[in-house]
Amino acid sequence: MVSVIVIFWALCILCLINMMRYFSSIRVLLTILRQSDPLLYQAVDGNGFFTFHGQFSKQLRLIRYINQRQFIHHHNPEVIMRCERIYRQFYLISRFCILVIASIIAMLFW
């Protein structure tokens, strides 16, 4: 029988790997936005996005831009492709986090 602890650690590792992929995709998107849409790049705090002094409200603007699927009307097809990928990765990460929380609860009751 498979141990709940093994499942928990496997899910944690998968979640971390997907988070690294997610942040890497955001970094690539910001690089593309710097070249193709400088106004959007500045609106989402492109230079300070991954810094501690970055403006949180501007960072949330990029998250809302992606989650509300406003990127569909963008003029650059590469930005559309990257945003769609980030949208799917966020969906995947959120499901993995739910599974990690469920496995923690299962370990508590096991």
C-alpha cells in the first residue's frame, strides 16, 4: 500500500517544479512585453516584478490581465501564446496546491 507521506512529498515536489516553470514563463513573458508592448510592460512593473521593492498593485495587474483573459486581443501572437501557457500553468499549480492541502488533511486523520 502506498503511504500518504510519500504521496504528500511527491505532490510537494511536483508543485514546486510547476511553480518554477510558472515563474520562468512569467519572466519570458516580461521579456517579450519589453520589446513588443512597452506600455503594458511599464504598467505591470516589468523592471521590478521579481524584486522585493516591486509594486504589488502593478504585479496584480499582470495576474488580472492573464486571469481575465484580456490578452486575447493583443496584437502579438507570441504574447497570446505565452499568456495562455501561463494561464494553464496557474490552473495546474492551483490544483496541485489543493491536492497538497488534501494530503495534509489526510495525514492528520490517518
